[in-house]
Amino acid sequence: MPDAGRPKSPLTLSVAERTALSQLAAAPRTSAAMRLRARIVLASAEGRSNKAVADLLKVTPGTVGKWRRRFLRMGMAGLDDGMRSGRPRMVDRVQLGAVATTSMADSGHRQSTRELATAYGVSQSTVSRRRREEVQHYRSSAGIAVATSHPAPPLSGDTELLSDRVYEAIRGWILSGELAPGMRVVESEIARVLGTSQTPAREAVRRLAHEGLVTYRPRLGNFVTEISQVEAREAREVRVLLESAAARRATGHAPQEELDLLRIEVQRMIEAAGHHDIGAFREADLRFHRQVLATSGNSMLLRVWRTLEPALWSLQVVSNAMYAGDWGLMARRHLDLIEVLAGTDPEDSARLFAAHARGESSITRPAGRHA
């Protein structure tokens, strides 16, 4: 029997997911860690609280919460280990300036821009610019130069505060194009450039990965996320079809408790916006829309949505992490979506959800209805 207590985002498993998790939980060749994660998700899907699952499986509630959230956000892929710390073997573009400047001192031979560009897989103009920046740095003795409007954070004994400052610096480089899509993000080199230890750099990179701005590639390292505009457009088109169909089916039939769960996710979005926690905002946003699909009562719609979810996240089709507007207003616009679901006009719901999925404002509601 489901546990009472604080309402949580529903964890609904498709037949395929339940089968796969059951196989993982029982397979002797599967690692003990993966078997445990599968059992956590299966137990959570029964409606148990984190504490109840923790007591059942002899783990901490925090461990249950971690893997439950990971599964809600990324599905089966969320059960993988994900990011690992450590320095990748390949040289990052941020490291290039120091390599270019010190090459002659180390070997007696000043490498040409062509040689460096070939060696590190970048353009000759990039090598030239980074070399000029490093020369300017060594002449001024003012610290490693990075072409960005975001200054290096001052040293501080407060690791949490420093990681926030490092996060802002790296995020600024990504948004400005200084770190372009596909470029490697090396924690040790970020720390070197900003003059900090590696710990705040690691925390900042993890936070950016949580937001979708950085992607971890197994055995290669962390990279600035590459977003294909064609794929993003195609994913958005499918999202419009799914959400409008789900909204049409759910309108007038959504139980009050399910509408309340949607309101909880909106409140979480508002709180995340207030704390500038974009990762938490995106997770709550995705849970909101997944719940709408579940509320439709069509299991196939929900199954297709789960298949599409990884693309929606990685392609920034759900609450784009690069959005520069009012996150609080974006959150409150979801209240319009709940209102139409509680109404009696399926076509109004389908139109409003379609507009929302396309990234349009909720003020596109028909004349005579408030925004």
C-alpha cells in the first residue's frame, strides 16, 4: 500500500521499463550497484516513500532519493554512473595557450601555429589568439588570460561560494561562445585558469552537466553540449503532437489529486527560480509535463514521451538552460496549463499546450480569457 506523507512526483513505469529493471535486479552478471539501483526504482514505483524503500533495501533515504530522481529525469540511462572525476588524457582548448607559450622553453623549438593546430585539432587562428593572450599575461604578470567578460573569482575559504563563482565564470564562457559547443571542459585546466583548487571546478562542472550545458562522454571527459538545430526542431514537433494529444484527452477528466501534483511541480519550479537553480527548475518542468502525459490515460503516449525525454533534455527543448528571461514567470505560466486541464474545453487545452511546447507565451489564449 502506498505510503502517506509528502506528495512526490509519480514514478510510472512502462511495461518495457519494468521488464528491463526486473531483469537488471535479478541478473547475476549485473554489478551489485546496478542491481540495487534497479530495485530502488522498482520499489519506488510501488508508491513507497524514500524511507520505506531505504528500510526495505538497507540503504539510506538519500541514496533512494538520488536514484529515484535520476530515473525520473533520464529514465534507464539515469542508472549509469555518469560523470567521473579525473583529468582526460586529451588536451583541452583552454590549455592550449600555456602549451603554445611554453613549447619553446621546454623543447628549444617554438612550434608553429600550424603544428599546434594540427596537434590539438583546432584552427590556426585559435592558436594565434591564445598565444597572444598568454604573451600578454606573462608581460603583465596578472594571471592567466581568458578572453571573457567574466572575471576569475577571488580566492575564498568558502568552497561552496567559490564553486558558485566558478560556475558563473564557466557558464559565461559557454553562453558567450568562448567555450563553444563540442569543446572539452577539463576541471584541472579550469582550476588553473581561474586560480582555484580543482574541487570547486569539479562541483561547477557537475552543476553545468545537471543543467544540460555540459555533457559527459565515457572515457573521454566533459564537453560543452552540442545542440543540433535540426534535431531540436524535430524533437519539438513531436513534443507538440504528444502534449496536445495528452491535454485533449486529460481535460475534464484529471483527478484533483493529479492536478495537485502538477501544482506541486509548479511550486518547485518557482522555488528553483528563486534560488537560480536551473537544473532543479528543468527537472521539475520535465516532471510536470511527464505527469500530464500520465494523466492522459493513454499508456502509449507516455511510452513515446519517455523515449523522447533524453532528446528533450539534451537538446534544451524543455526549459532551455540558456534562457535569459524571467524564470519565475515561466514557472507561473504553467498554472495556465493546469487551469485548462481542470476545465471542459479539450480543444482549448490542446491549443494552449501546443503553444507552450512550441515555446510561445501563454498569453496566446483566446480573447476573453485571462492570461
